[in-house]
Amino acid sequence: MKNHLTYTAIIAISAAFLSACSPDTDKETMRVEHPFEPNAHLMEWSASCPTNGTWTMALHGGAGVIVKENFTAEKEKAYRDTLTETLQTGADMLKDGASALDVIEVTIRKMENDPKFNSGKGAVFSAAGFNELDAAIMDGRDKNAGSVASVKRIKNPISLARSVMENSRHVMLIAEGAETFAKEQGVEMVDPSYFYTERRWKQMQAKVAKKHGAINAETKYGTVGVVVKDGCGNLAAGTSTGGLTAKEWGRVGDTPIIGAGTYADNKYCAVSATGTGEYFIRATIARDVCARREFLNEDLQTSMDALIHGTLTDMGGDGGIVAIDNNGNYAYSFNTAGMYRGAVKSDMPVSVSIFK
């Protein structure tokens, strides 16, 4: 018989964590939400591309059961405003000659610091009661990449992923090893209580109490991703996530897996994915978008739709992708009820959408 953790054990672990965070202990601070810092994404960067160049940026904020009837006017406006502000931040940088990598890091940090999304501050809880964060970034110039998985103390995992790419000889670091590297690199770290939000905690409790499997469309969406073609003509992609609500056993999804949830190649495309990671890993969705362009000479939308509405759907998976090709065209494809998404170009104003 396989030696695995039963849901009884999961419930016990979660109950123990909840007890440790209850008002009658000295760990009450674990139950306190940290305030949202709207400007905490800012970082230093310098122009490296022409200020009069042509550029494109597109992003997603997760795909899933995102239907209009579940949104109040205020909630919809809040998401649209954040998507718009994030795209405008990237647009302003690109106008001033920022590189694709700098734009990706700054704009993903902005979303990581926003509790509306399942990344960074808004990350969901695992069944054991922890926030376990994953992120990846890839440079289309030389296909260099960096990623981190299962980190619990990194305020902005996308920044650590970039540091892994640029300052280590590895591609992926996980858990305690990644956090040790973060300390050496001076990457900002926080107490795990920073990631606590009442909404995510209650979502995890509800799933564990119902003994649902971790893969459930209601609690997948929220992963964030950005793809950019900068004024130098370079492509890059980045993705950040808190994973699945009530995930078990140190599960890692597609986000930090290069070629599954994140991929960039200057010759063909840059891709960021969101959805049920297990399927994106098995089908290497992100890489295959570029491969179809390389070997079948397909346009971007055709390649994306073939994988999302063909390969992914046929496997029983769900989710979506956002991508930019080497010509600066952007596209989205998703087989869910909705996906937070948007784009901006040097010759096109910001455009955002949520529902199908």
C-alpha cells in the first residue's frame, strides 16, 4: 500500500495550525493581515533600449471559474483597475527604454503585493496551513532562466527567480535552499505571517473540511504572468503563483517548470500559463507554443488554440496562456469561464478583459 497522507491527517495538521494561530496563544500575530502596499513593487532600473522603439506587453492574473454573475460592480472595477495600472506601469517603463526583464520583474512584483491575486501576498494556503510560493522568469535572448519553488519567506518570488537566473549556475532552487540563496543575495524576506489573508485561510479550511481534492477549478485562478517584447526586440516571460488551495505533500505546479508554465525564445515567442499545472507539465504547453511556430510555421493564435482547446482540453486539463510572438503580436487562449488579462503596445492603448 502506498504510504501517503490521508485527509484525516490533513485535517489534523490544519487544525493544529489553526490552534497555533488562535487568540489564546502568543502567536496571535499569525492571524493579522498585513496592509496592502500599493507602491511596494517599485525598484531601481536603468534604460537599456531605445525610447522610440516598438514594444508589446501582455499579462494574465489567472484563469478559472471567473463569471460575471459572481462579481459585484466594485469587485470587477477593482480587478480592472489593477490590471490597467499594472499594464500602464509597464508601458511607462517601456516608453522610457526599460528591458523586458525589468518590466516583468516590476509588474509581477506589483501583482505579488496585491492580495487579490494568488501570488505573493495573496497566495493560497496548502493543506498543512502554509503559503508555498513558486515563480519563474526566462530571457528570450539566450534562453537563460531562473525559478524557485515552495518558498515561504520570500516577499517577491519573481525577484528571487531572476536572481537565480542571473547570479547562480542553476535554473531552479527550492524551499530552504532557495531561501538560503535569497539571504546571500539580499532578496527581501518576510515572516510567513505576511502572507496571511482571511479569505485564503477560509478557502483552505473549507476545502479540507469538505475533503475535496486539491485540484478544483474554484480555487486555482489567481496565478499571475507577464510577457514582454521590449524596444530592443527582446522577448521575456515571467510567472508567479501560490499554487492550489489545500495542495498536499509539497506539490509543485507548472509555474516554475521551464517549458511548462513559462518559456521565452526571441526567435518565436514568450509564454506564461495559468491553470491546473499537472496538465501543463505533462504537455509542456508553454514550450510547445513556440515549437509549433518553429516547426509548423503557425501564427501565434493558431498555436495557442491548438494546445489549449486541443491538447489541454483533450487531456482533461483547464487553464489559459498569454503570449507574444517575435513580431510583437500578442494573444490569449483559455478554456475556462474567464481569465484576468490585458495588453498594451507602443501603438495601442491599454486593453483589459476578465470574462469569456
